[in-house]
Amino acid sequence: MNTLFIDTHDELITVSFIFKNNIFTKEVISESHSTHLLPLINDMLNEKNIKLNDFNRIVVVNGPGSFTGIRIGLTVAKTISYSLNIPIYTISSLKAYLVSSDIDNKMCVIEDSKGYYVGTNDFEIYTDSLEDYKNYNRVDNKLDILKIMDYIDTIKPVNVHGVKANYVKVIEALK
Amino acid sequence: MIEEIKINEFDTKYFIKDIGYVIIRKLYEHLDITDVYINEDKRRQGYAYKILKYIIDNNSNYKIMLEVNEINTPAINLYKKLGFKKISEREKYYKDKTALIMEYSKDIYILAIESSCDETSVSIVKNGTEDIATIINSQIDIHKNYGGVVPEIASRKHMENITIVLDECLKKANMKFEDMDAFACTYAPGLTGSLLVGLECAKTLSLIYNKPFIKVNHMLGHISANKINNTLKYPLISLIVSGGHTDLIFMEDENNSKYLGSTLDDAIGECYDKVAKILGLEYPGGPNVEKLALSGKDTYKMPIILNDESYNFSFSGIKSHVNNLVHNEHQRGNEVNKEDLCRSFQDAVTEHLVSKTKKALLDYNVKYLLIAGGVASNSHIREELQKMCNSINVEMHVPDKKYCTDNATMIGAAAYPLYLKGEFATLDTNAKSNENI
């Protein structure tokens, strides 16, 4: 499986090429993902002298996190998947951090300006207080690409036209 | 197996042994096809096509031309199939018969994306003027519930729909991404979150297929809607009337334009929508105001709008006037006659548009007026501008209604001259909410 992994849910863009067990990862801290994501992918392709159609799996983080950031990653991943007919898999940002950690009774927390996205193996919610979740052990928010790949092996791809963002938080207009 | 042999300094013979040959003459940047001959028993088997195609493919830097007898239909059809187009005629070149002069020019297909507001649109445009296929997915039914476009919802829908709209467009055109010569999209002005979806998609396609990416200003797109099935005549004045713009632009030629004036406050489409809201009409209000005005009479007195020497517009005063009028009537316990009010309002803003546009045409002595933007689909405004143009002997062009509201065809039309000039954008291009042409 040659996998292209894209994560744009927060200010750190992560792109990985996974060829068997060889991982080639680059990260960029960016305030404008539109300026950085595609140049980063292009540089990596050139550096490794490979083409996008050398991949046979795309894995993209679909949120929660920055709404705009998620959409940039998803649009790029969907366009590649659709045009080159490569199966696409989505994983939530909370799940990606959770599967990267080995601790027990674990919880992942992603903060934003007004509250917290909380994820465990059983649920994902948005809350303004962590008071109710004291019994859980917080994971470090770090990605372990190989562990994420092991998790992806256990799930099914998504129809490219049906790829959805995982916003978790409900915006005012949709309440 | 095609072989080539140099005859002299200028002439080269391309041939297939025992089949036939083509002789060409190269002079500076010109390549003339001077002779085509296929052995009689080998004709109609595609050999001439094969040799000529080889010549075209291997001489892409040359301007390739030929002449052909007007009665030689099989040859003319062969040249057309290869992409040659007639550019002129030489009368009685072959004794009493005319020669057609043909030049090779490749057809350019641009796939364009528009997502600046609440329409996801993809179009394939040939040579900047021919609409091969266009798909427009409007989100109006969703935004109607909120009385206007909710930017976050618009962005979400664009992201969900983008590949579906791409797919429908390719299927309608019966083409593949590989057939495209460039990918274009709107990058400004508009709702940033919405713009980003089209932008990232177009940039990604450019990366995948290694074809140029062209960024297009949305307002230039609206003006370029006039290039669809039409050739522009310069100098011209362009009147842009939309939900975000009311501008008068003087264009001396394709590359030189100058802003004459624009709205000092609300755009005309915005004003229509606000008046609709005051009258309790459903979103999108503009077309509903137009509909009611049809059956109304000009009975309400409206203020005279910005009657000055500038080319600027103003629409907030008349909006406030309508608002006050409706409130005063309400307080007196009366209902306004919506049809008559819409008519009076529409007549007043139309008069404002017409008088400023007329002034610009006369002052700059321009004989060609372009109308662009969503409000150009308003029939009353179109008719009144047309009457004014007739009275001062000016030709007016307004796009088909389907190209007035947001669509990707106009983006493809605007991208074509940029393609020819080689004005390509890079993968780090970002969306901009605001930018003048």
C-alpha cells in the first residue's frame, strides 16, 4: 500500500508518503494553508521523484479543528482521489491522536478559542469545560503515522463524492 | 516510418518510402507546407494525415500555414481535421479558382471553476468563447432560510459538491482532464472560505496533470461573459451591476482599463435585496422586486440620486427612503402597494444607472457598451439601457441571462487571453476577499 496522508486540521500541516514501512513526512507551521499545502506536496513529490498516481490510498484528517484548514485538506484529497481514482479514507483528528497513543482509558483534547473538542474511544463532543472528563488520561497530541496506518487497515474507504468534514461543533445558523 | 531529408537551406521533405511525401519550407518563424503528394494507390488510407501530424507535432514553435484550391474538398477536410483554419483567400490563384489560406491553430480547452459565493460551477470553454459544457450547482434553496448567504454554510456545500460538479461537467462534455490545456478558477473577490474550495481544486488539478493554473478575478469574469459567442470592440465602456459591485470601467483595449466610477455605498443588487427584505419578500430579493414591478405603476415619489458630474453611484439613500416610506405607512395603519413601490423604486435606480452610463459614453466618445454582472439579467434595466444606447447610436452587448449570474463559463472566457499571454499562477496562490481589476 502506497499511502498519501494529509492533515490540515490545525496550524501544523502534516503530509506523509508511506511506501511499505518507509515513511517520508514533512511538516509546516502555517497561517495560510492555501499558500503552503500544495507547494509542500509538490516539493515532496519532486524530492522523492514520484507522481501522485503512484499512490493507491489517500488518508485525510477530516476534523474537528479549523473549519477552513479542514476544507483545504479535504478539497485537495478529494480532487486527487476523484481525478486519479484512488480510494480515500477519512480519520478524525481526535481519533488520529488517540490511535497514536498506547495509554489506557485515554482521552484526546483539542482546544480552540472558546472551548474543547474531546474525543475518547467511545465519543466525540465539543464542550466549554473539561470538568466532567477528569477520569480520563489525556494523550499527547502527536501523530504516529504507522499506528494510524494500522488503524486505517481496519476501516473502509469512503465514496469520494460523499467525503464529509467532521466539524463536531454546531455553528449558530445550523442550530 | 516517417523519414526526413533536407532538400536545401529552407526546404525539407518528410516521406514514407513507396507511399508519399510532404515538402515544407521554413523561413524565420514561418513554416509553409508547399507540397503534399501520396501515391495514387495509397490514397484515402490516412498517410497524409500521419505525415502532416508528425510535422505539426515536431514543429510546435512555428506558425504553420498552407494554401489549398477551394474545390479540393478532401484536402480541405483533412486540414480542418488536423486543426487548420481558413484565415484568408487569394482570388484566382489557381487559374480561375480561389486559393484558401489556412493556418494551424490548436484548439485550447480550459476547465474553469467558480465558487466565490453560493454557486459551485465548473465549465469547459473552447478557445475562450465556446461553451462546451457548464454545470452550475446553486445553494439558493439552503440560504433562503436565512435571508442571505451564510458564508460558513456556503463553504461547506462547495467542499461537499465540488467533485460531483466536476464529474457532471466532464460527462456532459464527454471529455477527460487529460484533454484540458489549463485549469482556471476565481481567486478574488468573494467569500474567502468559498473561494478557497475552487482554488485548491484547480491548483490540485494543475499539479496532477502538469498543466498551467490560471487565476481569474471574478469581476473580469463578469466582463468576459460578453466574450462568449461574441467578439469585443474596443474602446468600450463596461457597466458592472451585481450584488457586490456597481462600476463603470473604460477599456481602451484588452490590457488597458481605467475605473471611472463605482458605488459610494451599497451595490445595486444589494440595494434590490434590501428593499425586498423591507417589503418582506423572499431571498433572493432582486428577482422578486423585478417581478412585482412588472405589474406596478410609478406612483411613489423617489429621491433624485446623486445628480452630479462624477461617474459614481449611490443606492443607500433610496433604500432608506423606501424603508422610511414603508414604516410611515405602517404607523398610519396603511399598507404600501408593493407592486407600485417596486416599480417606482426600479424606475428610479434604472434612471440613475442610465444617466451615469450615458454621461460616460458621451464624455469618452465610446460607441460600444458592455453590461455585466448578475443584475444584468434584470429585463427592465436591460431594456432601458438599450433605449439609451439606441438614442446616442451606441452598440450595446449584454450576455445571455445564464452568463450574467455567477458561472464558470465566464471564468474560462477570462482565462483564455491570460493563457495566450502565459500569465500563469503558482501553487501558493491564495484567495482574496477583495481586489480591483
